[in-house]
Amino acid sequence: MLWTRWLVLLLCWWGAATATTTAPSGQYEQPKQGDSRADPHRQRSPPPVEPLDFGFVPAAVYDTHAYYEPGAIGILFHMVHAFLYVVQPNSFPKDLIVKVIQQNMGGIKFEDLRKPDNVVLLLEGAYYELGFLVCATIGVLFVVLVPVLGMCFCVCRCCENCGGEMHQRQRKNADCRRGFFTATLIATTVFIVLGVLVAYAANHNMSSHIKSTRRFINTNIRDLKTFANNTPAQIEYMTAQYTTAKNKVLSELDNIGPLLGGRIHSQLEKEVVPSLDTALRMTGAMRETKEALENVSSSLQVLQEGTDRLKDSLSTERASLSNTLSDPACTNGAVSPTCNAIRSTLFQLGINADFSKLPDVDYALENVHTVLRTDLSNIIQKGYSSFNDTPRLVKEQTKNIVAALPRVKGMLDKIGSEINGFAKMFPVEPSLANFTVFLNRGQKNIESYYAQIDQIDFYRWIGCVALLCMVVLILSFNILGLLCGTCGYDKQATPTTRGCMSNTGGNLLMAGVGFSFVFAWVLMAIVTTLFVVGGNVEKVLCEPLASRQLFQIIDTPFLVHPAKKNFLPAMLFQNPNIDLTLGSMYRECHDNNGLYHALQLETMFNINSFLNRTVYNKDLAKVFDSVQVDLQDITLLEQAGRDNLINFANAGIGIIDYEAYLAEVNKGITVVDLLTFATDLEGQADQLPRGALENALKGHASSIRQIHRELVVPMEQAMSTMSQSIKQLQKTSSDLPVKVTNILSAIDASEYLISNNASHVVKQETRNYVKSLVGYFKQYTDWVHHSLTAEVAQCKPISNIVDSMEIVACSFIADSVNTFWFGLGLCSILLLPSIIISIKLAKYYRRMDTEDVFEDSSPYSDTLFRFPRASAPPICADC
């Protein structure tokens, strides 16, 4: 097991390297998880760390495919497995085997077998082996009784008994009996032939697959070499990737101003930017207020001037229309009602809204113009610029960190050099050389036995063929006897006059019987031995190995030694208390995981401790504790801007009489709609007789429409503009001083935050910044741990060795051996009915010495009264 220890040491050197560099006095304690929960209002989760790309660990490609598909012969294997299940249906006796091993760990002595515990175990073992014991007993009886019965049979026939008398009784059903015996012997022969074919197929399968075992050996050894050669390269690749994390940390340290300043800016902008945005929106409100005031002022002037002109025009038109209605034509009885109706509506031609009483907004407009002379937007943009200049301020004030960068770089380089230095100190190359030499030497030793294995397999193949030849010899006598007897049989011939071919067939059948007695017990002895050995190998070794129950026995605590809980860690690490079992190691290797995880090396070499020995150290903590950032130079809003906002709030917008304006705007300009009045006037004129009066009234209607078009329409447009502007001003002036006060308060609060609480934010973001730097190393250690678990030193070759041994021992050898005795046993058992049937059938083919002859007792007697007598056969010169 020396090579296994070298292999384990080779995989563990990385963890050991980090273990030797531990310096408790230089460790920097990580914030505990419970501390972050103590004050959740003060602790903020750090921003996510940028993921690093460490690439892929160079993967090893293994050649062994530990999988076997038997093909067509697998049907025979399943038949044998089914037969063994019938013989032995009990489940695997795991507890029994464990008890036997534990109670007899010091050796088995004959006197110890009489102990009650051992007797109980012996009885339990006998019960488990009951099926094999019964079958083995039957086989032993067969082996013992067949030669004895054969000797007795020979002696009996020599005494002309047991069918030895060369006389055949005449029977009426002789042909039926002969046909039955012939068919039965043919069927028995066919089954014996099938048994021979099954045994020969198993024999040939074993020979062909034993040669292919070399492929498993070569690929497994080649995989072990690949495993040993690739592992150092994989570990070297992981060690080199430390530079990726180190360079990322150094890059961020070099850019500490923009990065840390950006973090501080991001935290402060949550409070600062909204206040500046509100002030900036107020500048837009100022411009909109100025435009609204200008619109109100111009609209008011238009409405006041238009009101005077409209009033004069309507008065003139009303007087003219009154004069027209005073015409004598209106006194006519038919026209008089219409004239009176028109005369009653003349009062509607008047002004409804009076804009002359509305106060002007010149005072507020002048104040707003004064306010806008100061460019508040530019002042606020200066505040934005001053705040956005935070990264530059941080960069200027963290020059000490940049100055300490070479020292930090040297410290990180020292850690990397210690890792690389320890890797060079460890004898990796000699270990690999010794391990490779061990593999090469082992491969040469195994290859040196190939010739002997082939020779032994050849002798085994010859021996199995010789056994089958015994059965084939018996089959030859049976088949030839059947052919000669059947072809030479003559129904007309009497038993004493049968032909030579028929007689030869009978003699061949008897020869087969003789060889059956000679070979049957030998074959059954071999079958019984192979059955007991091969069957138990299948039930006790192969099936538990396939279901991995065998590992459960091996992994039983305190099985190998009463003081050692687990033998595997005790053998590898001299620590039996590690929860490492052969079954768990096999499962991890079968899943192609790393040997670090399969051997649970984290219990001895914890790779996560690498984080405490690299980033968390006192010197690095001092460097970041020295960060001091002063942001008092940041001014968000100058005094001119503050005064500007206050002046705007006091500009007089709030003292405008918006109700008076809205009251007049909501009124109509005239008492009645002039267009409607003109239309009605034309309708009434149409009711009058045609003449001068009708034309005069229509002329007045046209004049009224002209007044509406030239005077009322522009006034309506001015009223609409005034209405929108007044509503906008009313909305803007609503709580304007309160809004300005809130804006100034928010800006004051932001400036106070920057001036007085920036140190807390700086420290908080500095801690987060350090955590982000630590996060890069944490990514590296997590990647190393994952790589060691799943990618580095993938131990698939170890499980392949176990699977290959299972395939060779169970599928190639055990299944073939079991199938061989299954076929040969079928032949041996069927030899018994073959013997009996051949003896019975030979009577019908062999030439008898005497035969039954019937004589008449009187000339008048019926055939029922004829008596047989023995008669010698006629002399035949040809025979």
C-alpha cells in the first residue's frame, strides 16, 4: 500500500502548504455574523463583488470504460442466476458475516467451535447455505452411488439378470414401447446436446474474455499514470490563479479614489441629489411664473382696451337699431309686434364683464424679473459639479493608500511566493517518479504472467473440452445406436433373426450405457465442486459487490480492529475517527469527484483557512484604517442661490386677487351672444314684409356680426390665455414659501450630512470596499475548494479499478464457470435416464439368443391355448 500513501500525500500537499504559513498574531478578524445582526439599521449589506474568471482546471481524460455487456450469452447467465436464486433465495447475511469476523478475529480454533455463540453462528451459516448443502449432498450421493450401481449392474448382467439374458419376451405392444423409448432417448439426447453447447459456450466465453482482461489492465494503469501526471499540473494551475485575484485587488487599490469615491458618492447621492433636483425644478417654476405673469399682464391690457371699444360699438349699434325701430312702418298693425319684440331685446347689446376694475400684476412681474436676473440654474449646476467631484477629493485625500500600494503589493507577493516556495519544497517530482516507476514495474510484473496465464487458460480450456468430449462420446454412441437400430430394424424379423445393423445399434447403445457409468460420476464430482465454489462466489461475493453491500461489511465500525473505528482513515492518516468509509470513497470516485473530497481531506487540511492567512492580517487592516476623507469643501447651494429662492417666494405672486380674475374670466364678454342675437334679428326681419325696414334690420344683423368678429373674438382669446395663466399662477403660488423653505431645509440637511456625517459614511464605505477586496480572495478560495472537490485529481481510476475487478472476477470468470457447471450438470443428470432408456431400447435392436415360439396343443385349439417355448436362432453364414 506504499503507492496509495504517496498518492494521498501528492494530493494533500496544497492544503499542507497553507497550513504551515499560519500566523495567529497577524490575523485580521472577520466581522462575525452575529455582529451584523446586532444593529441592522447601521449595517448595510455590501454591494455585490464583481465575479472573477479563473478559467478551467486542465481536465484529465481517462480511457477505461468499466462497463460490460455480455451479449447473447447473457441469457444463459440470467438462467444460472435464476437457478442460484431458487437454490439460495436468502438475502445477503451481512450481520452474520460481521459477527463471524468480530468473534473470530484472533483466529479459529477447534475447541472454540463448541462455544454457544459459535454454534449459533454455525447454525445460521448452515441455514443460509441450506440450498447449497442439499444440492451438494445430492451431488455426493450421485458420485458415490453411480459407480456402485454401475458395478452392481455389470455383475447382475453377467449373471444374465437385469436385462443380461439374451431373450426377449413377445408382447403385443412391443412396437409402441420401442417407439416410446426411441422418442424419449432422442429427447434426452437433444437436451444433453444443449447442455454440451451451453458448457462449451461458457468455456469459450471465458477464454475469449480472459484475453481482453489485458485491455482493462493497460487502460487502468494508463489512467493511473494520467491521474498522477495531471494532478501536479492542476494544482500548479490553481496556485497560479492566485495572481488573478491579487492583480484584481491591486488594480482596485490603484484606483481607490474613483472606486471608493464612487461608493461614497453613491451613498450620499440618495440624500443630496433629490434636494438639488427639487431646487432645479424650482428654476423651471420661476420661468413658467414669469411667462404666466407676462401673459396675464398682456391679456389684461388687451381685455381692458377691447372692453372700451366694444362698449362704444354696442352703444352706437343699439342707438342705430332703436332709430330704425322708430320708423313709421313699425306702427303697422301686422309689423308692430315684431318691432316691439326687437325693441324689448335692445338692452342685451351691452358689456357683461368689466376688466377695468382688475388690478394689474406689474409688481409681481417686476419682482420675478429681478429674481430671474440671477442664474439659479447655473448655481445649482455648480452644486452638482461640486458633489460629483467627490471621487477626485477622495483620490487626493487617499494618496497615502496609493503610496502604500507597493508595500501591500509586496505583502501579497510574499503570500504567493510562500505558496510557490512550499510547493517547490515538497518533493512532488520524486514522488511522481517513484509512483510512475511503481506503476511501470507493476505493469511489467503483470505482463510477465501473461504467458503463464495463457498457458493455464489453454490447459483449462483443454480440460473442459475433455470433459465435454466424455459426454460427446456417450452422445455419439447414443446417436449412432439410434441411427443403426432405427434404420436396421425389421418388423418381420424375429428377435433371433435381427440384422447386423440393428444388432450393432443395440450394442452401441449398451456401449453408451457402459461409458455413462464410467464418466457420469466423474462429471458429477466436477459439477458439484464447481457448483459449491462458483455458486457461493456469486452469492457471497459478486451479488454483494454489485449492490455495494460488501462495502457495508468492510465499513462496519471496529470490524478490523476493536480500537479502530474506521480502518481506511486509520491506514491512510493514522486517524480512525475520521468518518471516511470505503463505500463513500467509491461513490465519490464513481461520480468522478476529486480525491480531496473523496478522502475528506478537508478534515485535515481546511482550504478555507487560506482566507485568514492572506487577506485578514494586521498590516492590511492598518492601511485601510488610515483612510481619512474630508468633504467639507463641497457646497451644494451658494448664498446667492438661497437669496434667489427667498426673493422668489416673496415676489408678490401670493397677493394677486386670483378670485377676482377668475370671476371676471368666467363671465361672458357680452350680455348675450352677438352671433345668436344677429341670427334671431335676421329671422325676425324675414317675418316682415319686404321693404326698407327688412333690409335695415338685416344690415344691423350684419353689423353685429362684424362687431363680434373684430372685437369679441380677440377678447375671448385673451380671456382664455388669462384663465390658463391665472390658474397656473394660483397653483404655483400655493404654499410657495413653504416649498422654498422645504427646499432650503433639504439642501441644508444634505450639506450637514456631507460636513458632519461624512466620516461615518466614509468608514462604512471603506469597510464595504475592504469587504469587496476580501471578496475577490473569497472567490479564489471558493473556486479552489470547488476545484479540489470536483475537478482536481478526479479519482475515477480508483472506482474503475474496482469495477474492472468486478467485471473480470464476476462477469468474465464466475458467470462463465457457473454457466459451465450448469450445462455440464444438465448433461450429468440426464445421463441417468439415458442409461435406463438405452438399456430398455437395446432389447429391441440386439439379436437375441432365444425367442418365444408358440405351439398348438391340439389341432382344434384356438390361439389362446398356444404355449411359448424357447427356440435357438437359425444358423446364418452371413452373420
